[in-house]
Amino acid sequence: MQSNITHRNKESSQILSSKKKPRVKYHWLKIWGPGLIVMLADTDAGCLITAAQSGTKWGYTMLLPQLLLIPILYMAQEMTVRLGIVTRKGHGELIRENFGTGWAWLSAVTLAVSAIGALLTEFVGVAGVGELFGMSKWITVPIATLLLVGIAFCGSYRRVEKIGVTIGLAELAFVIAVIMIRPNITQMARGLVTIPWRHSSYIYLLAANVGAVIMPWMIFYQQGAVVDKKLSTTEIPQERRDTLVGTFITQGIMLIFVIAFAATIGNKTNVTSLNTVGDLANALAPFIGGTAANLLIGASILGGALVAALVVALAGTWGITEVLNWKHSLNEP
């Protein structure tokens, strides 16, 4: 009798443990997100245009700087993960509490200025994508604005995050362009060991790439996101992996833009300056076709611009409300 009871208890415990295993196995899906979305937002419209200009002007010699930025970008964002999870406070709130309201307001003002500039860049990118397909900016920009406002009022941070990551993954469409172009591997390897540091224009573009990759609103956003997501200290390793994967994705996107334009119009004479979305599509059209160029450039720029606009708007809102000591969670009704 007792042996039967013991046997049944073992069976029931095995059933319970088997039910719990999938939850443990896929628990990382609930933790990952802040690192992915902030890194996808990092490759916004301005960054992608800068990457295209870099590949056009200096070819494959711009590949190594993009690779060297990977650990720097990861370290900057990983610190915000630990700060947010351990203290359960946003970046603006920590500045206010540890350095006073004066420094807090200075950080809030600089954040607001950078956020406004970034938002203008993103909406210019959205307008440029619309013009590729004959749509007026007076239609595309209001639609994008309404879409972003609707996402922000979804009712929970997790939902906003999922939608943002999904939109941002559209940037990966440009991988198809690189496959179609078929860059020369030997030339790429040669470019990795060539650094024309004596040229001032190379240093200027290098500085532009650094500025395009590391931005203040990214720090405010990711720290606020891990707080809003209520992550615990036991989940720091998973959030680090989330940030690391996001870092490789964002720099990978920058690399494929550099490679695509280096392999096509890089170092060629009489090249039109690449300042708009239309310029990028027109430059690639002779190599992959007009329709493919419009679709792939359009998807990449639109995905990056929309997710960046969402992240920048939330980062600015969180940062300012943290300085003012106002409630600002997306999970509050």
C-alpha cells in the first residue's frame, strides 16, 4: 500500500516537473526585448545613410571601425541594464538623486534636444520612403505619427516592445540586397586591414559613424525599459545576452550597408551625394533593379525610422518625467 502511494507521488512529481520545463526553457522570451529594440532603433534612417556614405567614399576600409564599435556599444548599454535592474530606477531619476536637480535638468534638456533632432530625422526618412512609391509626405508622416501614438497607448510595455521589435526587424530585408550584389570577399579582407587615418575626410566620417552608433537616448530608454519590465537581478545574465545579440544585429546591419555601397558605387567618380532615401535607391538601381532597390531600401529605412521614433519618443518621455519625479510607466492605466 505504501509503495503504491510512493509510486504515485513520484509519477505526479514527474508530471509536474515536465509541465514546468517548457516554462523554464522559454523563460528568456519574457526577458529579452529591451536590448533588441534599442539596438534596432540605433540603426535609424540617419545611421543607415551615414553607413551608405561611408561605403561609397571609403569602400571596405570602413568595415573595421564598425567591428571595433561592437564591444564599445555593448559595454555602454550593458551598464544601463545593471543600473536599472539593481536600483529599479531610471537614468534621469538616478542623476537627480545622486547629483542634484541641476545636473538632472541638464541631462533632461540635452536628451530633449537629441530626441527632437532624432525624431525629425526619422520622419524625414519615413517621408523619403513614401516618395519612393509616389506617396506625399503629407500622407505618410501623419499616418506614421498616428501609428506610433497608437502603439504607445497599447496598454503594456511588453506589447509595445513586441510591436517595436517586429517593425525593426524589417531592416534585415537589406541582407537580400547584399546577396544580389555578391561583393568581392578578397577586397573585403583587404579593406579590413587598411586604415587611411591620414585623410581628414576619413576621420570625419569615422567620427560620424561613432556618433551615429552611440546616442544618449539609448541609455535612457534601455534603463527605463528594464525598470518598466520589472526585471530582477537573477535575470541580468539573460538581459546581457539580449543586449549582446542586439549589438551584433545593429552593427551587422551597418556592415551590410557599408558593404553594399562599397561593392557597387564605392570609390567611383561622378557619384551623386547620398543624402536622402531616394539617393540610396537610385544609386543601387543599376545593380539590383529599380523595383528591388526601392523595396529593399524602403523596408530597411522604414523599419529603422519607425522603431527609432518609438524608442526616442519613449526615452524622452521617461527621462523628463524621471527628472520631474512623475509616474511614467506604460503599464499604468
